[in-house]
Amino acid sequence: MGSWSAAGVANQSVTVLAGIQNAVGDGVKILYAKGANITNDKGIVDFLNLYEEAVKIDPRSPQAMIDEAVQAAKQADVVVAVVGESQGMAHEASSRTNITIPQSQRDLITALKATGKPLVLVLMNGRPLALVKEDQQADAILETWFAGTEGGNAIADVLFGDYNPSGKLPISFPRSVGQIPVYYSHLNTGRPYNPEKPNKYTSRYFDEANGPLYPFGYGLSYTTFTVSDVTLSSPTMQRDGKVTASVEVTNTGKREGATVIQMYLQDVTASMSRPVKQLKGFEKITLKPGESKTVSFPIDIEALKFWNQQMKYDAEPGKFNVFIGVDSARVKQGSFELL
């Protein structure tokens, strides 16, 4: 249920297993195995259970639980593995320093992947986790956070396609703990990395990509969308005027779906360092297969202002870049000048 679920009653909540059973009824055989303890670290378990039994530990050996899960997986058409952290691992006054999935579960995922069966990970967590390996192993990952008392039913609706998801991440997911802090609105460096023009003097990691694994605003659905180039109503803007930035969005998939179109701005040259982009507008749209819609964002002087060195909230003349897309990374770009 997650942190601050003080009034929640765990045994009255719908688990993922129960949600799947509710969704399929008697027509589908569901095979279940625990697979792994949430962690095999006794110190962490003792801390989580300090005030109450928050996590239950299976006394069997880790390998015995994995073997049971693998045998079930070999008989299945699709494997759904529910993994992540307990609420106490990302909680008020308690957090793990490691941001990967606990090793007991990573070992399970590796064993399930080796069966060759399609592998869907249902992720439960209260913070971003580093999922580079899991991203490569899984055929799909469903981020559910701590889903609450009806979480099992809602998750089953998504897994079986009764609901087409359209959620977007409110935070970036790092590739590694060494990449933190990682956020979309960071300030530029004196030597920013350009993947098209590599240079040994630019700011970059040599063992991982510079960007996050999943950027701010990221989220997939059971359909796909394309976004056209950005069209601006004018190449310049007066202080008392407006510029409208527009794109055409098309549902290129085979089913109806929704997405959130996001508009970011960048003040290219200012008297103070400004973020590489800032979210300034968004609109959620629903499109049928093959349907297109024009999405427009009016930009006025208020969207361009910031607190300057004189502690005045103002906008400065110059070039502004406009980015519009389905997340903070996959964007189309335009620009205009504030006069």
C-alpha cells in the first residue's frame, strides 16, 4: 500500500495474484510461486520488522524458491514477476542506499529470463530504481509504484489490455546510483556532450550513456504516436504579445489510446544560467487508430520569466528554444526570439 497508508488494512487489499485471478476467471490456469524473498539481507529484514512484521521471509533456501518458480514458468505461456521494494525500503526515515532491485529478486529475474518465456515485470516501488539489466531482460515493465488497496485489479486491467495505460513518469530513472542527481531540467555545462560530435573534453560518462534510463515524462501504451515538426505562429515575439507553438499528433497504432503531449522551453542566452529545458505546458489527448489532432501551446511573457540577479522576476530578450514531444527526451524543436 505504500508509506502513509495508515488506515490501510493489508489483508483487505487486492494482491496482483488475486487481481489476475479475478480478471481471467476459471478459463485460464494460473500458476503461482513465491520465487524469492524481497531480500535475503538479514540486517535489512530485521530493520523492516523492527516495530511490526512488515515483510514475511520464506525459510526455504533462495535456490529452492527460484527452482519452484522456474518450473512454473516452464509450464506457462507468459511469466509475470512482481518485483521491487517494500514500503520500508523507501520510507520516511528509512531508505536503502542501493537503488537496484534487491539481489534476491535479480537472481530470480535472471532465472526466469533463461526459460525463454515472455517476461513481464510488475514493478512496485516508492522511488526510481536503477533497472538497466532488468530493462534488457524484460519484454515489458509495468511501473505501479505502491498501488493501494485495489492495486491488484487495476494492474490486471492493464496486463490483459482492458485498460490502455497512458501514465507518464514524474521523475527521471537513473541508470546507476553514480548518475544521481539526474533530472531533465539541469543546468548546462561549459562543455556539453554531443553524441553526434564526440570529444574527449566534453562532460560525459565512459561506462554509461549520459541520459537517464527513462526520462521525465516517459511512458508507453498499447499504441504508438508520432509528433510532427514544431510550427510557430511567428519567429519573433513582443513582450506584450504571444507565440503559439503547434504540432500534429497521430495515433499510428492499432487501438485507441491517450498520451500526454509536453511542451518545454529553453532560454538559450540569459544573464544567469538557465535549465536546458523546463516543462511549461502539457495536454492529454485521446486518439483513435489513424486519427490526428493539432495540439497548440500559447506562449506569453510569463512563460519566459525567471528570478534574475536583482531578484526581479522578468524575461530577457533573446532566443528561446521550444521542444514538444511525448516525453522530455523524444521531442521536436523550434525557436523564436523575444524582442
